[in-house]
Amino acid sequence: MNIAKLKYTNKETAIADLISKEVYKEIKDELFYGDGIQAIVEIGLIVLKNGTYDADFNEITAPIFEDGYHYDVMSENKIDFGINEIQVKTPKHTFAI
């Protein structure tokens, strides 16, 4: 099994790349797993520091996010994600294998 941790500029760029690599197949505006894809996890934005809020949930300080929009992909085949594949020391998500 091959696992890739991916970082993109934004969600739209990520989806376009995943479709171009046939990780996702788009059929009638719906996304389906491509052949050999076991799982796709949309991590999204990663919070580095939580924001603070008052009793009425008004933001006092904004959260701080890691750069980029993140996905994890589990596949039967090795896929070349190029510069979007990253190495992570302390992952926010892992697959149970």
C-alpha cells in the first residue's frame, strides 16, 4: 500500500490535481475514487494555534494555520504527486494499516 501526504495551495488546486492524476474520477459533477485508490482524506487547513473567543463566540484572536491545504491518499499504486507530496514528522492524520 502506498500512502501520500499532500500539500496544495488551496482546495481547488488540490481537486484539479487529484482529478488529473486519476485519484478522483469526476462523473456528472460528482467525485469518485479512481482505480486502485483505497482512501482519500481531506485534512484541509491544519490549525497550529487555536483562536480565542469570548462567551458569545466572538473572535478575540484568530487561529494560526499551517500553510496550504492538505490531503492524505492511500493507493495500491505509486503515484507521482511531484512537489505536492510532503514528508511529515508529526502527522495530524494516519491510516490504520
